[in-house]
Amino acid sequence: MLDRLARDRLLMLTRYERILTVLFRSLTVRYSSRTLPDELPFDLDDLRRAMQDAVADNLIPRIIKNPADIKYTFDARRELPIEVEQCGPITWLQTAKGCYKFKRTRRKNIIDLDSFMVGQPPLEHVADQTPPFIASLLGSDEQATFTRVRNAGLISSVLGFQSWPIQGHHRTTVSYGQIEIDEVQAGLDGQKGTIVPISGKGGQDKLSWSQALNLNTYGKEKAPLPDLAVRSIGLWRDDMETVWIVEFSPHLDIDEIEVTKIRRFKFR
């Protein structure tokens, strides 16, 4: 049998963690730690039933009306609950509209940037090229950071060629379902046309391998021209207002994706 948290420990978890723990229990009732498969398929109805069971067992007060927010939380904010990952890292992936799987992966989904380096990369101080009046109108979210990064040409600096924005907040459908790309840029790397999908996060939202997979899949499946190279970029603003720009390898297997470049910038 798989281990189960005692009720008092389960109630110490967040609501979303409690829901996914109940879902995992329903999906693994026939398995032990030795027989647990590498993938556990489920769908939106399974998730809704888990919420109903959690309400009936007084684990949560009410049904969550927006299940997509649960998925986003484990894509960008926190790891899956401890009971789900008791046999090793697992990532929640979409497989089709309303269809998902828990997949055993070689690492946890949320990216710990410090794990990729001995010490942090050098902090590069750059001038904020945003005109003062425009800067006074910007907020403090990731879109404001995108604007400053774009105005300073930092994406082009990381890529090594001039890239240009072609679309923002592109919500579209790929082979396994709907995704949203925060910004899409493109440019010529020498003579090679290159598409640059970008995910931007800040504060409590972090970069993740599932996001990197979305970027790579978008670049492969949704490029407006054939045979474009893909250079996927993650942008993260930490609590010290430092902007991290991360490049991912273009693999379409989540376990094969690697970080190929990390640079840190501070506006002055």
C-alpha cells in the first residue's frame, strides 16, 4: 500500500493540496509503491469527483469553481503534495482538452534556479531605457517587467541576435490542449529564422519544466512559418527586483529539457 497522511496532517495542507491528495488516492487505490505506474491518466470529471469527496469528508468547505486555477498553481507556484510525490517527483501534465496525467519525472516541476550553478551568475547592471513618463504609468507586475526588458533589448542580448515582438498573451491550442504564451518574439540568427516563445513570472509565481514544455511545443507546432528554429525563454523577477533570463533547450520530452543559459540583470 502507498503511504497516506493522517487526517490532522492532511488538514495542515492547502485546499488545493488536499484536493490533489484525495484525487491521487482515488487513482492509486489498486497500487503499491512497487506497482505504481509511470503515468496516471485522469480527466476533469475525476478532479471534480475528488473535490466532491473532499467536501463530503470535510476536508474543504466547498467545490473550487475554477479548476484551471488548481492546475496553474502546480505549474507555477508549488510542488505537488507530499503524498503524491512519495515515490519520487511527479508532474501534472495535460494530454488533451480536459484530460491529464500525473507523470513520473526525473526532477520536481518548479525550477530552482540556484540548483543550476555554483553561486549565482554575475549581476549585470543595465540602464532602464523606458522614458520616465512611460515608466510612471507602469505597474509592478510581470508585464511591466516585460516592458522594461524589451526597451533595454535584454532578450536580444541573451539570444545574440535582434529579436522583435510579434504577439503578446497568445492563448492557443497545441496537440495536448490549450496553453498561453506570455510573449512571442522572432528574429534572424544569421540567416536562420528563429521563433522565441517567452514565459514571464514574478513574485510567488516561478518558472517550471511544464511551462518550458509548453514554450517548446508552441515553437514546434504553432510557428507561422515552417522550419523555424526555437529558442524558448523564461523570464523571472525575484523579490529583489532582479530579472533572471533563462534559456531552455528545445526538447519536447519534459525530462530532456535543460537550462542552457542563465543571466541576471538589475535596472539602474
